[in-house]
Amino acid sequence: PEDALFLSTETYRGVTKSRTIKGHDEKGRETKYKLPEEPQRYAVMLASQMRDISTGEGHTVSLRDATRAMMDEKGYESDAHEPKEVRAQREFYERGRALINSMQLRSS
């Protein structure tokens, strides 16, 4: 949940004043760059519902079922356990969606 909460905090940024940063140019020399002021920004994290169009009725598909279908397409056995990396990514999106939609983060 901490990483999903972090994402939710990144959906808003206040005004950023103009600033100077140091970097390297294409020849490796240190150079100063002046960045302009940036306006206040808002963003929204959207995750659209997935639909099974093969049935012709457009039933919604869970994220777990969508993950299984993608694993099948890539040649994994559908009965096999999810690789650790795939499970972590799926759970991240499931938790992120639940956290973003929780009452605590909704605007009033």
C-alpha cells in the first residue's frame, strides 16, 4: 500500500519556481540549465475495466484473469503459479486501484 499511496501523492504538484540545475552536455562538460517556472498540476490515475470481447457480450474481466490470459499468450502454462514479478505487479495495480478509490482520498 505504501507505493500506491506514493502514487496518489504524485497526482498533485504545486507551482515550481524557475531554477537552475547543473548537468553535462554531449561532450561531457558541466553545464548549467535554467528551467522555467511550472504551473500547478493535477493528474488522475485511471484503470479502465477490461472486457472479454470474445464472448460477444463484453463481460468485465478481473485483473487476475487478464494476467492469466497474457501469460497464456506468452507461453506460460495457465495452471502454473504466477512468477513473483508478475504477481507483484498485479497486486500493485489491485492495491493502487483500491487505495485511490478509498473514501480517504476522495475530494469532497
